[in-house]
Amino acid sequence: MSNRLFQGVIHQMKEAIDRVFGVVDENGIIIACSELTRIGENLYLAPTVNREVFTYNGSTFKPVTSMSQTANYVVFVDGDDTLAEKYVSVLAVAFANIKFYYDEKYDRANFIKNIILDNILPGDIYLKARELCFNSDVSRTVILVRTLEPNEVSVYDILQNLFPDKSKDFIISINENNVALVKETKTGIASKDIENLASSIADTVSGEFFVRAVIGIGTTVDNLKDLARSFKEAQTALEVGKVFDNDKNIISYDNLGIARLIYQLPTTLCETYLKEVFKLGAIESLDQETLFTIQRFFENNLNVSETSRKLFVHRNTLVYRLEKIKKITGLDLREFDHAIVFKIALMVNKYLKSNPIKY
């Protein structure tokens, strides 16, 4: 916040308020005052998140807050009487509004937030970027951190400490459970490097602060207007991962594969597909042991010998199980085309069990 802006407003109000008044920053330093000689004076005022009026050393104070934000500034008026309390209450409201509109106009993080949430017209993005002297032609990636349970630790604050360079990296609070990191990246950076970065964030959040979280990664984009797309991709990664990869805490949009396609299909089409695939018997007729065998068979690239070794069963036992599956479903998983159909059917069934919105 510009001290000069505060001082300009104080200068305009000076004639209306017949007392010395001003603004104190979080370090207790007077940064703007109706009595210019007091600017720079240290009041040794401890930082506070209290929004109520209080008195200290013969002056009346009130924190300047907007919405739920922590107070970074405190307004004061000389005197500890009722009139001083009224003055300071009015000044706190005035300066809170000034701060809000200033941040709206000049705060880069707020600018980025408006972009990713589609709150700014595409044609206005580059005009605003020039106004803020913002480098709009660098590569950036949106990394979305979602907490899985209520906690006292602020993930927003954690990320602020991990990425202190506010000229390149932006931490955006989306809502109570979601915080977005808009990370400036080198041109041509490998997706694996970004996943490693996300993994280090997850390790810090869970290992040091005991906060359970999952992280979605959007694709890297080369211009500001595409940040909204990267953010939506990170959201999609988390939603799709919740259905198909709920054992993972790092999900990249680039690695969603066919799961991304299935997630976008109408449920009626998915239900029709399952009925066509399992004409002979429903997928529910397969017990857990059979489903586990199928999963291992896919993981070992349809290799009977390797799968039987990993399952610690005789090869003939696995062949018997595969024949049983063929008898129930009509699909021979040893044939590539049948295996693909069955694999998709399992994913479609998993998607429908997640109770998506029907349309």
C-alpha cells in the first residue's frame, strides 16, 4: 500500500478533524500523519488482529481491516475520549475502503486471481498487464492445493513462505480448502520437474504441518489469458483423480489419459456402454478376488507368466481365472482388443459409482 496515498487522504481530512491522527504499519511505525514531524516515529505497538477500538499511551487506535483479512495497518487519533473513538472508527472504515480499491487496481496477485477465475475480459488482460508493468509473455503453471480436512494451519501462509518472490510466483486463496500457486516456469520445462515441485510442496505440507492435501497440476501456458485454462485443468485433475486415482496425492492433467474423456461423458451414455459390454452378466457378478486378478493382469501388460509370479499362483490357476472371466463376460482378457474394452468398462463403472451429476 502506498504511504503517499494514505498521506494524501489525511491531508484532505486535516481540516475536518481538529486532532493529530495518522496510520501505523504492522511494525508500529507511523507511515502517514496529519503532523508531518511524527512520520517515522515508532509507537512500539504490537501487531494485532483485534478489530475493536483500543487506547494506548493517550491515543485511540483501531485496526484497518477489510473482509476477513488480517490488519496490516492501524489508524490512530490523539486522545482517549468518546470523540476520539468516533473519529478513529470513521477513519478505519475510510482507510479500509481506500486500501481495498487500491489493491483492486494495483495488486498483481488480485490481477492474477481475476484472470484464473475468469473475472476479467480477455481484451482487458493485456491493458491491465501494461498498467501494472507485468511481464505477460513468460511460461506459468497453475498448481492447485486442496486440503482434505479442517485444520488450524493456513496452507496459504505455508505457500507464501515457500515461494517468497511475489514478483514471479503468486499465491491465490480460492476458498477455504483451495489455494492456487501460479508458478513462473522456464520455457520448455518438463512436466516431471513440475510434478517434483508439487511433491515437495505436499511433503512440506504433510510432513512439517500435518495437513492432508492433494495437488492438481494444470498444463504450462505461455501467456496470461491461458492461465484460466491451466487453472480449470488443475481443478479437473483433482476431480478426475478423486474418482480414478484416489490413492495419489499429486495428479497432473497431462497424465489423466482416458480417465479425462470418461469423466466428461454423459452418464446415460456410460450406462449404455456397460450394458453393451456385459451382455452375458453384470460386472457386479465378479468377486473381489477376480477383480484383483484383473487389475494385476493389466498392470503386468497382459503377461500371464509375470502376473502369476506376482500373484504367487500357478500359471494354470491364472489361466483358469481368465477363462472364468471369459465365461461370465464374454471377453478374453488375453486378447488386446477385449482387454481395452474391459479396462474402459471398469473405469466407466468406477465413474458411475462416484455418483456424478446425471445429464
